[in-house]
Amino acid sequence: MVDVKPFRAIRYDGEKVGGIDKVITQPYDKISSEQQEEYYAKSEYNYCRLILPREDERYEVASGRLKAWLQVDVLIKDSEPGMYIYYQDFQVLGKRYTRKGFVAAVKLHPFEDSVVLPHEKTHKGPKIDRLNMLRATEKNLEPGFMLYSDPRGESIDIFDKVAEGEPLYEATDEYGVHNRIWKLDAPDHIATVENILRGQQVVIADGHHRYETAVSYRDEMREKVKNWTPEDAFNWRMTFMVPVEDPGLVVLPGHRLLLKNKVEEGHVQELEKFFAVREIPIEESEDFLEGNRGRVSFVMYTGDKTLGLTLEQTDLVKEFLSDSYSPDYTGLDVVILRDVIFEHIMGAKDLAIDETIAYERWAKDAIDRVEKGRATAAFLVNATKPEQVLRVAKNGERMPEKSTDFYPKANSGFVMMDISPGEKL
């Protein structure tokens, strides 16, 4: 089962860069062209210059920069290994949260080993970009994000004790998320955390493609490096680990937008065979979803009509669901939406992102797209619960695309992990 270890992080000298807040960024795939310009303007040492260079030959540029910054001690490598406690204080939908976790090296396993589990279907998008970056830099520049179980809160108890001291880094990002980092290096505490995780299956919360890329890179290195051992760092991946029981583990909904398929009156009549359907004011959409959080429910908005849907005929919809589905899987709102409403009632199959379907984090943005004619209908959903994610993944099942949106993203630039040949854990 899963193994976690401390590692010797490479990290910024905060004084030399004029403050850690000037160099941290959002993950590379969340950086817009406008943000890229803003990051470049913030500091000559901003992390964007490593993870997403705007220059040509960007892999070579990133590699060269990394070496140069290490030579002048803008980046330093810890002499002793540690785990890195990571707390994020944030506000969403009027509530304040603190997400608590830690960054460590996690041993890589292909999905078929059933140790590290995926939780949702992903696009067959190109992974070559991050693979090329790994080859060029020989570093894990950004952490993955995984979930583990700690029902007694033993790991968080340790983290909270360490968090009573001064943080190694403290910074607020452009979205108002306050980040705090501490180093955990006490051998007894590290051993306790390792034992809590040992024997568990863990679930990828975010970064499925990057995890698969790391496994591919590991296999490449095993071919190149003679007499490699399991302790070679390229067999591991720097990962942000959060207990699924953490009250600060927030999942936002992925509201669905149909871009071409129109909802006709016949579709509504068909919906009434399975769902309680009632018209509601658009401004009551979120209240409707909150009031029906324990049931399979949706709000459908077509521009001229807002309908609240709650599933009533659970036995009747079973004929449209695969016999291979577990009860956990059939209880997911997004599965009923995909298999029953989209595929059976509306005949919308093989939906392609940004062609026939799109996703929005915020209900107001989904509604706005319909009102501006950029979508034919919005289906507002409740967020999937973290414990559902864990159960479904452990059943060996994958949720539909964009079933989860873990908020906020882990900032990049606090720590990186050396996975070059010869680096051991």
C-alpha cells in the first residue's frame, strides 16, 4: 500500500526574493496569459518563470534558470529531509475555512496496482508538455494533490502542534487565500504520519494527468539508470496530502452547460416520469439545491424557464444505468444527470468539452452563459462530497469528468523536490 517519506526540499530564500508573496503562483495550468504577464512583472524570480516560461525553448529556459537560481542561492536545498505542513485559510460562499494537510514524497504506483487511485475520467489530452519539463528540470516543480483517511485526526493533531510556531513561509495569493508552511522534521512525528498512511489506498484529488506523467518519467529513468533502487527519488512524487475528514476540504460543484442540445417540451414531459418537477424563481436555485442536498436533485435553466428537479422514481431509472455500477456510484447526482437526463432523455451522448458541453464553478456564471446565448441550458448541481469521492475510487470506479472541484488550488513555489539521478529518499 501507499508509502510516504520526507524529502529535502528546494525552496526560496525569502529575503533574497523580497518576500515569498512576490514569487508564488497559481498552478501552471491555471495561469492565464494576463496572469503570466503579471507574474513576470512581480519579480525576476517569480515561479511562473520556471513552470510556465513565456520565452521560446521554454524547457531549456526553465532548466537554465533553475540552475542559475541555485548557484546564487535564490533557491536553497534543505540539508535535512522533512515533510512540509501546508495550511490554507480562505473564504468561499460567505464561510471561512482552513484546509490542513502536508507535502511529502509519495511512492509512485500505476493505477492498476490499486494503491494510488484515480477518481474521475480525464481527457486524453497531451501529457508531453509536463513530461518534457520533468526531463529538462529533473524536479517536481508542483505538488500533486491526494486524499487519505485519518478519522481520529492523529495527523492533524501533530500538524496543529507544529503550527503553533512561526511558519517557514506565509503569503496571501491574488484570490485572498492565506498560505502558511511549516517544516515537520521531528523523527517521531514523521514516523507517526508514515504509519497513519501505511496500508492505505489514497485517491488523487487533482492532477491525474500529471501523476500519470510522473509514472511515465519513472519508467524512463528505470531504463536509463543502472542499479536503481526504490529509494531513488524519481520513484516518488511530491504530493500535497489532505485527510478526507478535514472540515476545510471544500469541493465546489461543476455545473453543466449544454452548448448545442436544446431542451424541448417533450424532454420536460419525459423528465416528469422520473423526477418531481416544479418551476422556481431563478434566484432560488441555490436554496433549492441546498434544501435537497440529501437527494439527487438539479436545477435546469433554459433562459425562459427554471425548473427544480428531484429524483423520485429511483427504481425506474435503473434500466438506464449499468449493472456494473455500485450503489455508491448510482447515488452520484452527476451520474444520474449524465446517464438518465443527458443520454436517455435528451439523446446527448459522447459530449465533448467546449464543443457540446461546458462546465462552470459558479452558478451565476452558468446562468450568465445561457442568458447571453453562449449555452442552450444550464444544469446546476450540488457538490460531490469528499467521502463520496473516496468510496467511489476505492470501488475502482471513475466519476464523470469535472465531478469535483477542490477549492482552492495549492499554490506553486513554496517547495520543489529533486528527482535527478543519484538523489535518494
